[in-house]
Amino acid sequence: MTSAATSIKNGNLVAFPTETVYGLGADATNDDAIARIYKVKGRPTGHPLIVHFSSIGNLDKWARDIPEYAVNLARAFWPGPMTLILPRTDLAKDFITGSQDNVGIRIPSHTVALALLKEFEEQGGLGVAAPSANRFGAVSPTTASAVEIELADFLSESDQILDGGPCLVGVESTIINCTQKKPSILRPGAITKEMIEDALGVTIDLNSSNSESIQIKAAGLLESHYAPNAKVFITGSPRSGDGFIALASIATPEGVIRLANPENNDEYARTLYNALRQGDALGINNIYAHLAEDIGVGVAVNDRLRKAAE
Ligand code: TXA
Ligand code: MG
């Protein structure tokens, strides 16, 4: 079988594990391959894609006018679950950026992802565009079998799905807007506001209300997103037969089906998407979720739960 890196170089799609969620990868310079990503995901065109590569040395190829704070963030948190939005170079074409003048960039830390990206670069590749490997608006996959369930009907025979086991973080990367004087968080993730502030020694703004005021499109900022087939509720009480997700410290109400029992916020993030998928697999119509504690990656868990509940 052709290696996954060669396959991407040849214009095919490869779904691969990252520490956050599984991505659906294609050569970020190949217009036709990128068009197939949109097709396979059923994603409306014009939503920008994140470009992934393996080494910080490639940053200048894709981004220009990089503020010092962004360099500091890159040094502090890459490889890792963080995406930086930066002014683009000519390499980042409209089909990657959704015709915006900025580009999303990430160096993931998963060993399988890094090995794939390194081999791709050794073959002359410059970057792999990879949205989460789910159909548009659905729950991101955190296992190879979840990718299979989401996309098998839409992939072709020359595409591949790499299995790197379950994702350790479980929610998508923190997206940081680095196109202004000060950074701001567009999507919360495992790199938290506090971690960013500690690394930079400044206070920063947190997402939604702030990000809506700037001209940046991010599909993950749409109100309804990350949603399973079941209806998700974050208020009210479940009835018998409903699904239930909460920290282990919260008792299971009578008659409901417990879908996850995480001991802490990190485990909540790691298990949330599989719990939502399991609810669908069991044919459950309503899933009630108690929010995580609003600290650390719990902020990201709660952001996704609110969007799933829209
Ligand atoms: O953890 C992750 O970030 C995963 C893994 C595979 O790396 N990827 C991921 O990609 O979540 P995706 O496409 O499902 O979500 C990326 C979000 C989208 O909401 C997109 O609109 C936004 O990032 N985005 C990408 N490039 C952008 C840009 N140039 N400006 C603003 N938003 C951007
Ligand atoms: Mg996504």
C-alpha cells in the first residue's frame, strides 16, 4: 500500500489522529484535493481550513507579519493543541482561507500526525489542510472507528484512515486570533486562557462576544455545531430512557442511561464526543449533560456542550 504521506502528495485524502480529534487531511496546496475535503464533509465552501505541518521553521512559508506574541505562543505550545490565525502569504490560497487574508496554522503533537507530516515534508509537501474528520455540523471523531462511521460512505478507495488510538485531549484545538495587537481566543481548547496569559504575561480576551466583533469566520463559532442526532439539553431534568452525561461526583438520576462518568474536566473532554456518539448508537432521543467545572479544559467542554444544545 502507498504510504499515507505519498498518498496525500498524490492528491488523496488521509484521515489521521491528532491529540485533539481526528483530522481529514489533504495537500494544502492542491485545489482539487481540498475541493474533495469539502465534498466528503458536506461542508459549505468558504469555511477556512487549518494548515498543519511538523516544524516551526515552516511558519514563514504560510504566514507573514507574525507578531512577537505569536512567536512566543508557538514556542510555548507547539507541537500541541493550539491553532494560530495569522496574516497569510501567497502560499495560502483562497481555497484554504475562505478568501480571508489570514490563515489558521497548527503543529500537532500526536506521534502519528507528526510522523505523517514529516514524511510528507520530506517529499516536498508544505502543509496538510485538515478539518475535523466528521460531516459538517456533526460531532468530531476521537477514534478511527468514529471516522469510519462518519465518512466511510463518502471516501474513495484511494483514501485512507490511519488508526492512532483514542485522542488524548478529545476536543478541538484552541484557536487564537493573532492578527491584532493583542491575541484573543476564538475557540477554547486545552491550551487555556490562563496558560496563554502565563506564557505571555498579559491578560487576553475570551471568545464569542469578542470574536464576533472582528471580521473572522470560523465555522466552529456557528451557534449550532458539534451536535449529535439526539437533542442535547444542558438545563432541565432527564426522564426515564434519556441519556445522561456528568462528572462522576453527580449521581445518575433514576431510570436514565449514563453515557459518561468522567472523574475530572480532562476526562470529560476526552470522553464527551464518544458519549454523544454512543447516545446516537443506542438510538437515544434526548441527552442531558451537566456542564463541566468552568476551569481549564472545562471551558472548552462547556463551549461545545452549549453549541451541541443549540
Ligand atoms: O483540533 C483541531 O483544530 C482539529 C485537528 C484536526 O487539527 N481541526 C479542526 O478543524 O478542528 P475544523 O476545520 O473542524 O475547525 C477549524 C475551525 C473552523 O471553525 C474554521 O472556520 C476555523 O477553525 N478557521 C480555520 N482557518 C481559519 C482562519 N483563517 N480564520 C478564522 N478561522 C479559521
Ligand atoms: Mg470541525
